[in-house]
Amino acid sequence: IFKGPTVVVVRDAGGHVFGGFAGASWHRANRFFGEPSALLFSLHPQCRVHRSSGVNTNFMFLASSLTTCTNGFGMGGQLDYWGLFLDARLEGGACRAPCSTFGTRMPCLSSEPVFQ
């Protein structure tokens, strides 16, 4: 789907700017994949980088035709408790904290846990 490294930057309705970096190529999968070079970051209101904690390998997830969960792409955390998730239409998403994949001290990246 997306070959090579990817940077995603989001600005939510509350003005928070955040995103993720994935060093591996994206592909549809019914499981998490990726590599430890993946990270999440915030740019506003604070600039922070959240690298792999080593706790799990839930770096990347891409779903486009599943019926068991919301379609879109996610980074970190677990299904329905994402470090960063964007829905398939790129109209909204979710960020939850703490996120075991990128560190238990990582705050919620977005202004609200579910954002637009």
C-alpha cells in the first residue's frame, strides 16, 4: 500500500499537532507488524518524541475490510486502545494513554481521546 518510510502528521479540532513515523512499509494485515524504529510524536502544545518501549511489537496496523474492528490505521497500543488511530476516511481518530508500545509516560497526543 505505502512503500518505504512514512510520516503522518495530524492537527485535531482542538489544535493539537501530533503524528507518527513508520520505518517499515504499510500493508493490510489482521495483526500488528512493523519494526522498533516506529515512533509517535507531538509537536503542539509540547514537542515530544515517544520511542519503542520494548514491551510489545504493536507498531503498525492497517485494516480496510475487517468487520471485527474499525477500519483505518493505527500505531501502538492494542485494538480499540491505540497510541494513534486514524479512521479509513481520515476524518477522525483516537489516541489513548498510556501506550505500552511507546512508553507508559506517554500522554494522550490529541486534545481529546476521540478526535476530529
